[in-house]
Amino acid sequence: SWDEKRSRLAHTFGQLEQAGFTLRSAYSAVRDPVRHRFVYQDEQYTGADLAGLGVASFSYVQGVHYQNIATADEYACSVRADLLPLARACVVSVEEQARRELILQLKLGEVDDAHFFRKFGIHLADRFGDELGTLVERGFAQWTRNRFTLTRQGLLRADFLAREFFL
């Protein structure tokens, strides 16, 4: 059940922290976060381009989501023919890009308002105030300076809470 999953995850988070690890996200912990950055996750979750290589992989490049062909034979034929092995693509609107980054950064446990203003020209409270306020009221998040931060209970539910921001 979800309650059992969260209970086990909370226990694991506690064990990792007692062993000297720092939580990096809803899914990862590291012993020394300054020395050992998870660049892939950090960059992807702040909107960096990412080219997926291989069968059925996903890419996000300049505001477009792509998915490669999902079968090995068709993928190989496309590559041998010197064609990009793309199966589908979707242009992501600026609104969708902002929501995408907000959702991904929630999985990191915090969202920086200054980053959003620099990148999208919006303040979190102005654009997502109702949704964020609901998370604060339910005890899953808090505002600290110019950051919106998930509480431990929020971090344990990051994927579930992300649905508040789906279009």
C-alpha cells in the first residue's frame, strides 16, 4: 500500500541520514553533496537539454520532447539508413515548460523562486499560489526565504503531489 511504501521510505531515509548521508531528492541520497553532485539530475530537473540514446529512450531538446522508436529492429534500420530513430515528438509550450520544471524540482525537494523568475518571468506565488498554498496547508511544504521546500512528509509523496500541477 502507499502508506507502507511511505513508511519504508521514511525508515530508509532515516537510516541513510544516521549513516552520514544527505537526502538529495525523493529518490537519492549522497554522503558528500558538495563533492559528489548528481549533475544529470540537477541539470535535467532545471530544464537542460537531454538527448536520449537507444531504443524507446526519451529526449528533451529546446522545448521539444522526443521518443525514439520502441523496437530494436526498427531502431537499427533507421540508424542504418542514416535517419534519426524518432517515433514521436511534442512541442512543449512555455506554460508546460514551467510546470514541467516545477514538478521535477519538487522531486528535488525545493523550488527556487528566483530561478523561475529569471527563466520564465514569473514568481511561483503569483502563478502557482493556489496549488502551492494547498501543499503548505496540508503540511507537505513551506516557504523559506525565496524557496518553496517540501517537508519530509511532502518529500515522501513528491510524485503524488506533482499531480497538483498537471494541466
